[in-house]
Amino acid sequence: MGRRVRLTAVSAVVGVVIAGTLGVIPAGALWSVPGSMTASVQTDRLAAPPAPTVAARAANSLTFNLATPGQKSDTLPTEYMLERSATQDFSDSVMASRGEATRVVDTGGSFPPDMRDYGFDSISIGSSSACGLREGSVWCWGENSLGQLGQGTTTGFSATPVAVKTSTEASSSSLPLNARLTRVNVGENVACATDGTTVWCWGSGNQLLLGISGGVANTATIAYPRQIPRGSLPAGREITDLSVGRWHACVVVKDGGGHCWGRDNSGEHGVGQISSGSNTPRRIFTAGTGGSQVPANATITSVVAGYARTCIVASGAAYCTGYNPNGAGQGNGSTTFNVTAMQRVMQGGNDSQIPALATITEISLPQTSVIGSGSATTGSVGACVIADGRPYCWGGRAYGGVGDGGAMTGFTLYPRAVVGIPDGETRGISSAPHNSCVVHSSGDSYCWGVNGSGQMGAGNTTAQGSAVVVPTPLGKTIKAISSSTYSAALTDSNTPTLGNRCWLFTDGTAGCAGRGVNGLLGEGPEGRLNAINSTVGSVVAPQIAVCEAGAVSLGARCILLPGTGYFYRLSYSIGEWQSPLSEVFRVETTAR
């Protein structure tokens, strides 16, 4: 230990004063040098500190011992500054620790995270819950009695969006903290999300839909995200689309076709036969296999899973398979009750009003259906497409669901042009049983069909046989629309009128109309919770912790990522003197 002799120290102070006056003597301070017989030295700089040593490593934090520098002051404190960076060039460096302590813990959040309101990148509403995607994480709201919110619980509801739990927060969740999710879709009591490589699902449904082996009649409730087995999904290919129906789900893989899993009682997997289903994805047949009409060289770009049905868009044409009561599902005049392979939607023939050479870019169909008899039932099995920028629909005519201005009874087997929409392009078609909406190039949306909960957002509950305008809130531009039907209405073929719809705007905000029970409108505890709400409200924005570089948010705090390497460097100061930086060193957190 260095000896400190006050008299010598005073002489050093005098040296400082003289230096300041004459400007010719090196700066001096009250230094002590460990192991030296001299208690004070003169210096004009500090030496670089040794690199810290790692005292402990964990999955989300690192503990360091900071080496005591060779120079210390008898009167001034030593302040240590430990920088962290995710890159070796320290282009994103942050101060992991600053202070006099020589043992520090870097948790990735050395300062309180900045909690900010963020909008959504995408949004999807189902029969009892809804979810939105923001910067790779999923936030859900609505009913939670069947684990729909991914919180690990099966009680209550939330009128405010809550973040789906990751494996860092709950060991039962298989969703990694660092997963950057790209898509989320909500069906009936089940939601699924993907990061472009893997799919996770949660909620309640048949076991196969949740990736669990078992019979199609067996139901399961998974309150945390569960990883779906890869099955037929080709390795190294990006998942570009995801859709969840009532009992099955499907994805599109870039240059790798369409794939479905879950129940297959009606041929909805499109594999050439009715089967007992699968808890792993199976590839949809093309090129004539099993009777498929999808050409061998066609590229599948989108998929929609509905009530025991699946439809795709492939190289500018639409194809459907599965449940087809009274011919209302296929859109090509076929009256086969269960179709087991993809059949093309009719264009330019018979009563189809889609021009023969039109390019179909979108297709939408109800994710749920009405169980019962009569025109209300067949109405919910229809579908709509966008062809050359215009909407066409087929299926049941009840409540005006086809939108062609004709009778609100019976059904049509072929696509009909939706009327009431002015000239201009339409996009973003979104359908629920007996009702649909599109986004118009004017910036407004147009809707038609059933409106019992005010789900059109037009200020009334009147069913519309042709499209009516739904004005966009001032200052907003519509990005996308998502539609659903209240599941309890599915058992009553006479009143399938209750439903919901959400509008996502380009600024990330969202608003919903329709049934608000159990917080499905996402407006917070003070929001509308009534069964009928005919105007578009405002979904509460998720509050996301903004963390320093190299860290990620976990609720309202920040942590380091497991199994990740970080770069560090150390410096210190004594009074106005600042040391050079230590050597850069790398240390890795442990895997989970």
C-alpha cells in the first residue's frame, strides 16, 4: 500500500499553483502510488487502466471487477466508466456503468428505460381477442378465458394491449426473447405468429392446430406460445404469409408453396383427400396432384384459412379447397360438398363477373362460420377477391354479404361485382361472415353486409346490400383492415350479426368498431365495453421500453440477450484528469 505523507502532498499542491502561474512546471496533484516510498508524484496524465475481469456471467447480465488503477488521489474520488457495445468498433456504445464502485453488474439497463407509446405495424382481430405487431413483438387484448392473450393465465380479459410472454418471462413459453416476429394472425380463440422461420401458437382449439398430436376432436388450451413442429416446411425458406382459421392454420413459404396443419375433416389441407388432420404442416398439392388445378409453375403468394376451407392466390389466380355447402364456397359452380384439392375460382365464364384476363391479387374469406341451416349458413362460407383493383364476392346473399345490390336471400355460386364503390383502385379486402370491407384509393373504406354490432363503423347498425362509404378519421390514412365475428353468434343461424372490425392507420394507430364486450375494442378500462359500437374508436397504444444499444426490453426493464457476445472498454477519471481507454475485450452471456 502506498504511504501518504501530508507534508509532501502540500508541496505537490504548491507545484500546481506554480504551474498555473508560470506555465512551465508539469501539473501536479495529490497522487499516491501503491508500493512506493514516495507519497506524492507529479504527472500531467493518467495511465490506461487494466481490462476488467469477469466475476460472473448470466443469461441476461454480466458482473465485472474493475481493477484499481496505479494512480489514485488522496483528496479526489476515482470515477470508473465502463462502456458496452454490440460491435467491436463501438459505433453504438453506451455507458454500462459509471461511478466509484469497483464491482459492477451490467443488466443492459443501467439507466431506467424510456417508456414510449408505440403504434402497430400490423393488426389482426379474431372472434374473442385481437393482436397487434410492433417492432418484432406481439401485443394482444380481449378475452383471456382460454389463454388467448398468451399470458400463461386463463381468466379475465384485458381492454389494454399486453405483451405476449416470452421464454425469459415464463419457462413454459417457447417464444425466445430475441425473436423478431414478422406476422401475427388471430382466429377463433387461437393466435399464431412467425418470425419468418418458425411459427408459435397459443389459445384454445383442437390439439392439431396447436401442434399437439392427438385426435381432431380433442381440444387443448395453451396459454403460452407453443412452437409448431416444422413438418413439411422447407429449411432456409422465409414464411411470407400466415393465416389462422377456426380449426386449422396455413402458411406460405417463399418459393416453397403453401402448407397447412390442424383439422382436415373437409379437405381444407388441399392434399387430395379428407384426412384425420395433422399437428405438423403439410404441403398443399399443386400440378395436378390429387386433382389440384394449381399449375406446376404457379407461385403461391398468399393464403387464407377459414371455416374448414383454405384459399390461395397463385400467379394472379385464386383457388379454394374444403367445405362447400350448396356450392357457396368454391366460386366456380361446383356443388361438391367437400372439395379436397385446390380448384380455380371462375373467371370470365358462366355467371362469373371477374374478367377472364383479370389479375387477382387478394382473397379473403371468413375465419369462422355459422352453424345451422338456411341462407345465413351458406352466406358465411363465401369469399371475396380483388381483381384488377376491384372487389368481387360470392356465397350467401343474406344481409347483403355479396354486396352486388341484389336480393338479401339465397346464395350465388359465382363471383359478383360489388356495387356502390366509385372509380378508383381498391385493396386490403377483409371479410367476416356476411360482411366485408375494402380500402379505396380515395383514402376511405367501403363496407357492405351485416352490421348488427355496428362493425362497419358507419354510425348505424343497418345491413347494407351494396357498399357504403366509411369516412376515415381526419388526418388518418388507412393501412389495413381486419374483420371478425363474435363466436357465440356462430350457433344461431338466425342472428349471425355480431362482429368486430379494426382499422390500422399508417401512423401506427388503430381503431375498432362493433362488439366491445371483454375489451375487444382495445380502448382501455375506460373504453367502450358495450355489445354495439357503431363508430371507430382508438386502440390503446402499447407502451414499449426503449433500451440502450445491445439490450432488449422485458416488460418495463432492459436486459442483455442470452448467448450473446458484447464488447467492453474501461476508463477512469480523477478530478479533471481523464485516463486513456483500456484494451477492448469481449465477453459472452450464458445461454438459457
